[in-house]
Amino acid sequence: MKIMIGITGSSMAGYSIELIKELIKEHDVYVIMTQNSMHFIDQELIINLVEKSKLFLNLYYNINNPIHLELAMQMDYTFIVPATYNFIGKYTNGIADDFLTTYCSVVSNEKLIIAPTMYGKMYYQEINQNNLKKLEALGHIVMRPQAGYESVGALININLIKGLIK
């Protein structure tokens, strides 16, 4: 299967590397990194895991070549790991101002899995909870994080994510 991993700017962004390592064993994996994610992960780490042609940086692209449409049609699943408060708020409210949110705007709802990862106070904030409920109502899969740490979502299980791939 073809799987896109969207990496946003979070101190938990390193978790996505472990997920990529697992998924490339059985799947064709592509990666979109936001500008903020590059503060937490060196893109060379990702290039060492996937081919350079499968890494899309959050840079503006040629408007005459709408690659986000082509990619969205090719992917079987898209996982946003970690999904930050910022990404969730922008995407839920139709703001597509970077490559990842623009790409997600054309992905089928049931093929987009969102794994929120943020501090507990941010996660449980009413606006964020309303956004997550709205996404679920639209047919998105929102992986509710496991509790136990101040950073909610820090323990999202890779096997749980892999189990969503059919």
C-alpha cells in the first residue's frame, strides 16, 4: 500500500521516524514535512529512510504542477503523526496555507488518520476538542491519545496505527 506520513512541528516529531521505519517494511511510504517539523527532525534522517523523491518539504510548489492532487489520488492512507494543535485548527477550519494542509484538503476523509500529540492542557482545550469532534463527524479517524504523560499522545502505539491499515 502507498502511505503518506505528514510530520508537523512538535517535540514528538521524532516518533514519526519510528513509525516510518516500521511501515517501510511492508508499504511504500512517502513523507511531507512542514517547515516547523524541520526544527525537530533533520530531513536527512528521513531521506535515509525513504527515497529523496518520496520526501516533500513544506515549500511552495509550481502552481502549474498540482502535485498535491496527484499524490492524494495515489495514497491509500495518510497519517498525520504528530498532529499539532496548529495543524488541527488550520485543517479543521479549511485553512490550506502550506503543502501539508493543501494536500490534506484533497484527501478522502476516511483515508486521513490524525494522531494528536500535544500537552494535555492544549489537547483538552475546548476549541481543540470541538475541532476533533468536527473532524470525526466528517469521517476522519482521530486516534485518541493514550493517557499517562503530560504530553498527550506520547504513547500512541505503532501497532495500533499499523492496525488501521487494511
